[in-house]
Amino acid sequence: MVQSIISISEGKDKILNIIKAQQGFKNKNQTIEFIIEIYADSFLNPELRPEFVKKLNKLQEEETIPFKNINELRKLTSK
């Protein structure tokens, strides 16, 4: 585990305390980790490529996907 000393304004500290209370965290460490996870999920995860989304949509439109093993599935998705 990495330890960090941070300096934040009084207003930001109040916001941390509000989030801590709302989420029921025991300490500010949990609160900061929670905020970082939200940021990472919202802003750091790359979006799917449009061609991949088209393939997924095409597969969802089909009623069944007949395949017996992973190689057959790869052949279906490479079309």
C-alpha cells in the first residue's frame, strides 16, 4: 500500500466528509479511493470501436448463435 500526504482546501475537505458520510465509509482513505474509482470508470476506460459495436449489434439481432467451440465463435464474429 502506498501512503500519500495531500493538502486540500477546507471546502474540498468538507466535500470529502459529506461523501464519507453518504457512503458510510470509515475513513477518508476509503472516500478518496471511491472517488478515484468513479473517475477511472467514467473517464479512463476507452470507448468501444464503432466496428466492434456493429458486430455486437449484428450478433444481438440474430435469434441464436450456433457454435460448438471458441474457434467457431471466432469465425462467426469475424464476418
